[in-house]
Amino acid sequence: MDPEGQTAYTANHTEPSCDQSGGAVLLGGPSLGTTPFTPTCHITRPHRRVQDWLIKAAKPVLILGDSNISRIPPHNNPLIQLDGYPGAKHRVLTAICVPPLLFTDRVFAEEETTNQLYQVIAKPLVVSTVEGYNGTIFAYGQTSSGKTFTMMGSDRTPGVIPLAVEDVFHTIKNFPKKEFLLRVSYMEIYNETVSDLLVDSWKRKPLEVRETIDKNIYVSDLTEEVVTSPAQALAWVRKGEENRHYGKTKKNERSSRSHTNFRMILESRERTDPSGENADGAIIVSHLNLVDLAGSERASQTGAEGTHFKEGCNINRSLFTLGQVMKKLTDESQKGFINYRDSKLTRILQNSLGGNAKTVIICTITPVTLDETLSTLQFASTAKKMKNDPHVTEVSDDGALLKRYRNEIVDLKRRLNEVSSVTQTTAMEKKVLSQLLQEKDQLQREQEDRIRNLTKLMVTSSNLIPVRNLPKRRVTWGGKMVRVARRSACDGGSSDLSFAQSFTRKRKADGSCLMELDEDDEDFDSRWETPDEPSDEMDMSRSSVTVRSFEDSPKDFVSRDRMCELSGKVSNLELQLEMEAQQKQEAADKIQATEQRAAELEQKLEMAVQQKQEAVEKKTNEFAETIQLCETLATEKDVVLAERDYLKQELGMFIEQIECLEKEKAALSQEKRETDEFLSLEIKFMKEYENELQNEITDLKKTIEGSELQCRELQNKLEKLTDELKKKTEFAEDLQSMSGKDLVQEVVSLRRSLDDAEGLSRDAKKDWAVLRSQNMAVEEMNVSEIITQHFECRKIYLAVKKVV
């Protein structure tokens, strides 16, 4: 189509078969322009009768036969069959009258392959589809003319669809700076019902054709499978072909009973970011529609009955609507509303018919049926005049699947990074926690060591054991005063030293370390030795009073006043000692209470640790039980979900069966109404046709009667002429007997007139014989036509009765 669309038709020259592609004629295209259809093939060395017939011809015709296509002038008859020309080999040469102006681009003969057809008309469109333009290729023609073979091909000869799929992936390799996402779908229009061929039959349901806000036509709930290789795409094509409706007719062993559309959706974008994370920018979306239309047919030729009859009616209706849409698109005087909605086929192909797409139409023809061939050629010529407006479609929102996938990839990467960061944070927290645990253990050990040290520092009856140490130095407490006191005691002053004795006894009773002095002068007993460094255990040793014994010495005499002074000091010291003893007792009590408190705390700590361990074990067991319970519940949930899905599937199947039965009921009712209408129209037509035939028979009888009357008049005239001739003969003989020259000349003239009369009589007999033969032929033809029409009506009546 102009400016970018193209149309083609195929010529078949042998018996129709589903395994024969024939030739094709391409109509329209930017490179070929709009030149009239002028094929250049000619028949080689025709027979003499054909040459004579060509010389007498007056109208242009299209001759199909023996792989030759040419424009030659025909005879006056619209359909002429001539046998026996050289090289025909008992084949029939068929001449068809064709309108003098058919706009075409290319004629493909029978010997040309499907690959040649694809390279010429389809490959440029496939390449432009990868570039971003919408493209549509569909085959149109009568039944058994080779449409399905042209589109699908065979194992040895691939058709347009496999070649286009291979070429799409091959062309994508030429765009390394782009990334593509390919989806395929396969739909069928059977009895004006759209169904999905990529799903199983029990899941199949009628689909609705809808329109978006942007005036784009789509089929809702249609399965779209993402493919990454030609093998995957062709596998879906094979699955769709297995689910497609085929049937057997008189003209074809495997006839397509539905229209199909294999669609490839290509989404592409520039690869600006090497990492592929930049999801911004517009997405280019293009569609490639590969359509295989069912062929137009007549029930009288295909012998369709029942379901096949209904299928043929729907096929013809949709194809008729397609032709009407094209006529309105090409007729400048009928601009206005175009009835795309009259058929699901035109509704789905709305964008390809005068819209945003490059379109190629392959028209296939066969010489089996004259009217269908002419109709196909007229359709191709009409489609050639249609104009499309193809342009690249860009999608900037999230409507493109490629953009949604890219955004989803970016979102998943972001979430993965977040999870990785959380994992890293968790690892760092674990590390910090480990360090804190180590510090806690270290502090706990230090606290335990400190508790032990403090426990050792506490003075109790169990840990107060005297230790003998070697003497290091002499320490003299009291000195000569002690010896004086001792000496006074010996003299009888025992009361003055009572405080020392009581102090010594008290210190021994308290368990303190009392020291004794040897009787040797200034010698320090090891039991009374003070340690080098004071410790916490000996805090009160400095305040202790140690009484040492000295030997009597006359040099150490002390006066009484001095003794009294010393006695007062000793009393003060005794008081101080009692106070310190009391403080020590209080400290001992506090230490004992502290030890008891520490023991209680240690016991509580052990109990708390044990309780913690028991709680952890209990929580661990509960957690394990919970996990096991969750797994059991998950298993039960899966079982319940599986049962629910199964019940849903069964419910869906029952609902679909009910809907199918209701639709079949409605379809049968509609079919019955249509059949009744068809029967009434057929009966009315038969009556009108019988009346016409009866009128023709009456006219023919009148003509025959007039001819017989004319024959009788001619016969009477002939008898009269014969009688006159006899009279003239007798008169001539009489004159001849008279032997006169004038009479001889008169006899000669009479003989000539006699010969003329005999010739006229012979002509009259010939005309009468011709009229009689024509009358008999007309009667036989009328009788045969009436019988044929009767049998056809009888067949239609039986078929309708069987359906009802």
C-alpha cells in the first residue's frame, strides 16, 4: 500500500492442493510505483487454432495454464477452454476476461519459490519492523489456492512466517547498540470468536477485542510469550497450528476453517549505560502481524454441510466486511465512518488498514473458479489504492514491558544492595557484640579476681594464722621503761603493771599477735617482729602495745613521778586499745556480713545463670517446635492451595462448559433462524426462477409454434412453386416441340427460375432444421437445469433438516 504498503496475488495453474504455493503478483510498493498491471510472460509456440483465435480476439484476458501468464485478446466468450495445442500434454488452457486496468507490482509464476517471494516483498518489511515500524503480511484468496502453504510452508520449503522469524533475529544482530525484548502471540478467529492458540483447549475461552485510550486495538487476556531465539518462536507456532481448526472439503483435504494472526511484539531501546542500570529513555514498540486468512468458498462447490456450512458463512461474511472496509478507505466520495466493528477480523487489523503500519497483501488465485479469481484480482487492485501512515511508535511510560523489566532489574539490584548493606551491618554488629562479650568476660574475670582478693583481705578466724618470719631488725617499744616496770613488779609493785598483764591477756584472748621479749638485752623475739611493709591485715598493729621483758639493771631506775606519768599514758593507751579492738570487731562483723552477702550474690548469680540457660534451652526447644509447626502448616497450606487450585480449575471448566453450552445453544438457535431465513429465501428464489423458466419455456414454445407455422407456410409455398414448375415444364416441353428459337431461350430461363426455386426450398428446409434443433436443445437445457436446481434444493433441505 502507498506509501509503504504492498499487495500481492498468486496464480495457481494446476489442480488445487494444500501443498502447492503457486505464483504470486505483488501490488503496491514504494519502489515499483503505481504502474498498471502488464505481465510480460507469453505462451510459447501456440497451436494454429489458438493463433487464429488470437487474431480474431477483441478483449484483453488473463490466460493461466502451463505456467504462462499473458494478456492476449480473447474470443467473445468470457470463458474459453481449448485443448490439444502443442506442449499442453492434455492440460487445459484457460482464458479469463480481466478488466483492462489492474494495478500490480509483481507477478510470481508457478515455478518461483516461496523464498523468492519472501526476499522480494516481505524481507524489507521485516527489517523495517526491527527498526520500529509496524508491519503486517497477510494472504488473501479463495479456498485451496495455497494461502496456508505460502505462509507456513513445509519441512523442505519454509513459508513466510518461519522465514520472517529467522530474519527478525538475524536483523537484530545488526543493531549492537540496542537491546531488544521479543514477545509472540498466536490468535484465531473461528466463527467470529477470538481464541488463544497458545493455551490448552480446556483452558481456552473467548477473548474480547478492546481499544486503549490511544486508539490502539488489542485482544484482552491474550497470552504473550517472551522468546530469545527463533527455535522458541517456531515452537509456539507449531503449538498454535496443532490447536487451529482445519477441515476436509471436496476441494481440499486440509482446509483452514479460521483466520489466524501470529504476532511478534518488538521492544527496543538504546543501550546508553554499559551496566544496563539506566532505565530512563523512550522505548520503541513495533508489531509484526503474520496473518493467514481462510479462503472464500461456495457451499455448492465445497459440499459443506452442517458445521462446515456455518464456518463457510462466517468466513465469507468476514471477508466481505474486509472488502467493504477497503472500498470505503479507497473511495474518496465515502469519507466518514468506517465499519471496522462489523467483523472481528477488520477490528483486529484496523491499524494495518489505513493506519500506522506497512502492509503487504499476498493474493492467491487458481483457474478452478472464474468468479472467485476475478473477485481476488479486484480485491488486490482495490487494496493497491489504499494509503497508510507508518511511523515509529515510542513509549515513554511504563507501558512497555522492556521498561518494566529494566525497572524491576534496577529495583532488585537496589534491594540486593540494601540486603548486602544490612548483612554487612549485621556482621559488624556481630563483631562489636563479640568484642563486647569478650570485654564482659574480661570484666567478669577481673571482678571475680577482685572478689577473691577482697575475700583474702577479710580477717576471719580461719585465715588468721601466725607466720614465723626471720628477724630482720630490732624494734624496741618501751625500752628501759618496760624493764623499770618489770623491776618494780619484782619489788612488790605488781599493781602498777597490772594494765600490761591485762593488756597482754586481752590481746591473746582476741587472737592478736603478742610479742615477747627475750631476757637478753635489747634482743627482739621473732614472734613480735613487725613486717617490713604494713598490710591491710595488720592495720591495727601500729597501735598495739607490746610489753617486753628486760633484765634488771641498776642503770635504768625511774622515779615515781615518771612512773605515774607512764601509768597515765598506759591507761590512755589501754583505752585506745579497747576502742580499736571494738572497731576491729565491728570491722570483722562487717567483713563477715560482706562475705555472707557475697556468697548469697554468688549463689543468686549461679541460679540466674542456670535459669538463663534453662530459659535459652526452653526457647530453643520452643523455636524448633515452632519451626516444625510452621513447616507442617506450610505443607498443609500447599496441600490446601493445590486442592483449591484444582477445585478452581474444575469450577472454571464447569463454568466454561456451561458457557460453551449456552453459546452453542445460542449459536444453534441463531443458525436455525438463519437457516430458516435461508430456506425461505431459497424457496422464494426457486419459485422466482421457476416462473422465469416457465416464462422462457412459454416464449420458446411460442417461438417454436411460429417456426412451425412458418415452416408450413414455406412448405405450402414450395408445393405451389412445384406445381407451377410442373406446369412450366409441361409448357416448355410443348414449346420445345414447336422447335422455335425464342421458345428455346424461354425454356432456358424457365429452367433457371426452377433451379432458384429448388435452392430456396433447400434453404427453407435448412432453416427449419436449425430451428428445430435449437428448440430441442433449449428444452433439454431447461429440463436439466430444473433437475439440477431440484437436487440442490433437496440437498440444502436435507442439510438444514440434519442441523435442526
